[in-house]
Amino acid sequence: MVKILKNIRVIELGTYITGPAAAMHLGDLGADVIKVERPGAGDPFRAFKGGLYSPHYQTYNRNKRSIAIDTKDPAELAFLRDLVSTADVFIQNFRPGVAERLGVGEDDLRKVKPDLVYCAISGFGQSGPARDRPAFDTVAQAASGFLRLLTPPTNPRVIGPAIADALTGQYAAMAILAALLERATTGKGRRIDISMLEAMTHFNLDSFTHYFAVDEVMGPLSRPTVSQSYTFECSDGKWVAIHMSSPAKFWEGLLEATGQEQLADDPRFAERLERIQHQDDLIEILTPVFKTKTRDAWCEKLLEAGVPHAPAYDSDEALDDPQAQHLQIAVEMDHPEKGKTKTVRPPYSFDEQVETDIVAPPLLDQHGAEIRAEIARRKAG
């Protein structure tokens, strides 16, 4: 398999999602990622559902090696610095000032690795009035203006996955790759600072662009109405999603598929701008229509009519779709204790080769002995 970053070593002192996610992306690309954890407990995400191997931990920690190091022990801290001296990238997602107190701040580590790419991930940034505030996914979504775009207008409650956490890790990985590319030319490392607030604000760029350009404050239904997006429940309780965008042929195809051709003459729906204004009316008309057939039956009709659509799968269905199977999205990996288990492969391919070789998330300190031996050999040699 293609391991683009096979000559890059990453040291991660990360917990929960942002730092581990950034390192995981680099590991997916072939980097040697060494996850440094607290002895006994490790990354707190390990114990999110009891034990030390929760599904939350597993999500962001594949393609890594684990070593337990007590940074409060001077000898162990010295070993960690020896380990960093062999690395290209260091990632931490502590609150501002914590890494420095632990002895793993940028200045500390650049003494042993001058060309290190040092990435510090925070909630609100390294300076400013909110720098010391605790930040988790929901907090960052709210502060960036994004949470309001996902929250139901009535009976509001937080819904959906940890978008801010995951995206911050992805942005961090992209910045690290840029710094590594520059270092290959200049020989100099970089310090990268990225906060969850900055990452989510950038991800929310469409909302801010509308506000700056036309003074429009977007809400949770702004995009679905303009893009003419719909979700309907079918007779078997399953859902189908439709996204017609602007081409008239998709609207015409929907009328053909549903047998509602008379709506073409209804002034509320005759033009796209009218359909945007009267989307609630259209939903009210089509909701009982879609409840007359199964999801599979509707998908067949929509496909015949050329309407952009997909079954709105749950996670226990999505990877069984013929296209997902054709793309080999679900792959097996060997777990040191559980045997064969499954995961989702990275989404890219290089020279038409997909990456199906995934290493299972490590047990706590699973690779401690071998990593310590590597450093000992290096110092002896």
C-alpha cells in the first residue's frame, strides 16, 4: 500500500479528539505516530465507556503506537525529549501554558530538535480574554456561530456528532503537512497554533460570507430551502434524501417520479424562487405521498427520473450499499486482543491504490518496550 509519509515521525501528546485526530490523519498517510500517554490511565477517552478501549478512543487513534511516559518524572521527561529528537512533528492539545509547565513547550523541544514542526491545538487560542476557558465540541460550535445552523428552531437541543473536534484535527493536519512541505525546502521548522474557535469559524465561512455580502443571518433552514433539499419518511419507516439544487430537470424529474405533475402549474412551485418561498407547502404535499411506498421503491423511481437522491442510511446500513462495497470503504484490521474487526479506510487513493492496511488503535503502552529499545539503540549507536 502507499505510505506517503512513511519517513515522517509524529509524537502526539493528545487527549480526547483534536490532537489525536490530527495525528491519526498523518498516521493514515503512513507516518509513524507515537502516542504518549499517562501511565495507568492513558488518554481519558479510553475510559469513556469504562475500561481502557472505548469506541470513542478507537475512532481517533488507529495507525499509532502507544507508550506510557510519566512526564513528572525527570528521567522519563528526559526520555521523552530523546524521543522527540527523533521526530519531525509534535502535537499537543493542552490548554495554553500546560505544555510549558510539563516541560514540553516549543522552546523546550526545539532545543533537542531545532527543525521540529510544533503544533499546539487549543480551544480559544493562545492569547486573549478567553484563552483559559475550557472548550469542548459544543462550546466551539456555539462560539463560532455554527451551532445555530444545526439546532432545531423549536425545542432546541444539541444534536449531531463532534464536528468541531474532528474538523479542528483535520485543519491541524493540513497545516502540519504544509509546514513539512516548506521544511523540505528551507530546513526550518514551524510553530502551528490552531484553535477550535478559528477552525469552526473557517468551516462556517458560508454563513459569514452571506452576512458580510448581503447582511443575511443564516439559520438552520437557510441552506436546505435554497438548495431545495428534502428528507421524507417512506412506508417502511426508512428515509430518503433529495437534493435538487437549481436545474429545472431535477424538479421535473421529482414530479414525474412522484406522479405529481399537476404541481408544475401551481403558482407556488412553478419557478425555483417560488419553490424556495413555499418549501413548507411542498413538504406538506409530498410527505403523505412518500409514505405510500418503501424506500427502495422510491429510490428506484427517483433513479429512473434522474433525481439526485440517496437512501438516508443509518450506520448499520451505509457500508452495505453496493457503491460503498465497490469502493471498499469498510476494511478489516487485526486487533491484538479482539482478532478481526472493521473500520472505515481513508477516503483518498494514490495512483488508483486505496489504503486498506489499517493498524488497530493500540492498547495502553502496547509499544512501550519496543520504542524504548529503539531510543536506547539510537543513543548507543
